[in-house]
Amino acid sequence: MSDAIAAGVGPIALAVLSAFLVALGVVRASIAYAHRRGMFDQPGQRRSHTIPTPRGGGIGIVIAALLTMPICLLQPSSFWPLHLTVMLLFATAMIALIGWWDDHNSLPVLPRFGVQLLAVALFSLALVGGPLSWLWLPLWIVGGTWSVNLHNFMDGIDGLLAQQGMYVACGLAVLAGCTGQLALAGTAACVAAACLGFWYYNRSPARIFMGDVGSGAIGLLLFALTAMLWRLHWPLVWPALILSSAFVTDASLTLLTRMLAGRRWYAAHREHLYQWIVRRGHTHAASSAWYLGWNLLVAAPLAWLAFEKPGMGLLACIVTYAIAAVVWACAKRRLIKRDRYKVRHVHT
């Protein structure tokens, strides 16, 4: 380990600890703020909770990440230029602010989508300004915008999104650390620590929900960290994508089936797999455990295989998503079938 890298370990470790403590404190304060402002998610037919719960706690994740990520990215040994760090912070703040506004007063779809698209485009422009070809820019804009929205879609039960944020960010930190990129590893660890600070209050039974301010920001940050790994060494994109397979599969296939069925795909619903698990009588914690089991038993080993054998990275990624699609379809079909049987049994 070089002297420059060794000197950066202490500040980065302090940044990670600070991310956890800042998130913990800000989320605690946001609970009181939500009560004062009357910011509650009410139970309903298209929601998975049964009591009014304050929202907007994701602001703790955002503030913690914005304060601590620069400590890591601006280390003397860091690979990352100042303009990319600034644009990452700016894009995160843009996504968070439009989400914070929406948490207070519901906004139409187009203004929110426009801000998301602009934020992702600005970060992507900063990213491809280096060795990456400009031909990748449209792909990153589409992928980043989808990441922002899919993580918003998957924020529907206690603890699930925070758990996923911790898992994926930790995995990305390991990938970056194994390639000697301490600055990026520390940045990802700060995101994971911030998610942990929020999860403490969001675990079942949740004392506060994340809100759009947090879900969109997490989607942007996980996309950005994945994209930065690609810029470091493009084969790293395959294990990074494998880490996100649970959420990408559930959100993408649910959206696709709703569109093919002619439903209003953008409207609130309870058709994601995690929502069906809860609808069948399982707890929020049990539903989250399903996703954690996939992450630890399937995604993590295959991601490590893709990292250790770069030549097999694409194949491992394809296999992961193929298995995920089959598991998703079989599990959802069984849950729906049991629900229909229950309805018929009740009526008879």
C-alpha cells in the first residue's frame, strides 16, 4: 500500500462513520419534522402499511452522503477529477430536492421526470468526458433515469430499499477496494453507512418512510457508483449489475407486465413481488428476507465469479438475470394462484 493510500484510510474511515451518525441524527429529526408538517403516508388499497406513517426520512441519507462522499473522492490518491465529484453532488441534490418537494406537495409526473433526466444527463456528461466513448451517453442517461425510478417503485414496505441500498453499496465498495480504488470504495461505503442510519428507524415496524427524497437519490447514487466502476475497468460492470439483479428484475418485469396488460403503468399499485408476498399474509420483514436471501445466496456468489473471471462476466450476468426472471415468474404465479384460491374459498 502506497503512502498516499495509507494516509487516506483514516479520513475515509472517519467519513464512513460520520455518514452513519449524520443519517441517524437527521432521520431522527425528520420524524419530528414530518409530525409537525403533517407529512404522513395514509393506509389504502394500493399501499402495504396499515397505520399512518411519517415520510421524508430519506433526507438523512441524502445529507449524510453529500457531506461525506467528497471526503473520499477528493483524497490526494483519488482517481476522480474535481468536476466529476461536483457533478455527482449536484445531480444527487437535484434528485433529492425534486423528491423533497414531491413529499411535501405531490407533483405531476413530467416535472419530476424532467429534473431526473437532467440530473442524470449532467452526471453522465461529466463521466464520459474521459476515456469512455460518447456513444455510451444515451445508454447511461436511460439507465440512470430508470435506476432513479425503479428504486422509487421498490420503496413500498418497511426496510426493503434501505436494505438493498446497504447491500449493493457494500458490494460496490468491495469491488472498488479489490481493484485498489480506495476513494471509490470509501464513497460506496459512505452510501451504505447512510442507508444503515436510515434503516435503524425504517426497519419493521417503520417509524418513518423514506419518501421520494431518499428513494430517487439512492437510485441515482447506485447508478453513479456502478458507472464509475465501469469507467475504472469496464468488465466490473457485470458484477455490479448482478448485485442489483433483485430490484432490477422485479421492477422491470412488473412494469412490463402492466404495460402489456394495458394498465396505467405509472399509477400506484401493489403488483411487485415484494408486495404480493405481503398481500399473502407475510410480514414486511419476511418479504425483505426473501430479497436478502437472493442477494446473499445467488447474487453475491455470481457477482464474485464475474469479478474473479472477467471473461465470464457477461455470461454470469445473463445467467443471473435469467434465473431471477424465472424465480420472479414462478413465485408471483404461485402467490397469485393462492390469492385466487383464497378468494374462491371465502365466497364458497
